[in-house]
Amino acid sequence: MSRGAQAFRQGDVTKAIKATVNAGLPVQRVEIDMLAGKIVVIPGDPSDSAATADANEWDTVK
């Protein structure tokens, strides 16, 4: 049984990230919408406090 037509491939995500970095912007996060076939690259500092606001409190538990 096949999976059907894919909206995008891993290479498409890689190209989007590389294009953002080549433009001189750091990548804060990448959002992928599988249903719509949409890739969103959000530029910004990865250690920005807004990014950690969505963090799971269990991520820091050891």
C-alpha cells in the first residue's frame, strides 16, 4: 500500500532552511503543515524568550 502523493519532501524543508540562513537570518523554528503542504521558516534568535514560552516544562527535567 502506498502513502499517496506527498506535498513536499525532506529536501524541500532543507532548501527552505538553507535559503533563510543564506539570506543572513538565523532560524528560530520551522513549522510544517502536512495537510496544507506548507513549510514556514520563522527567523529569529533560537534562544529568544518567545520561543521558550511554548517550551514544555518537562524538557528541562533530567
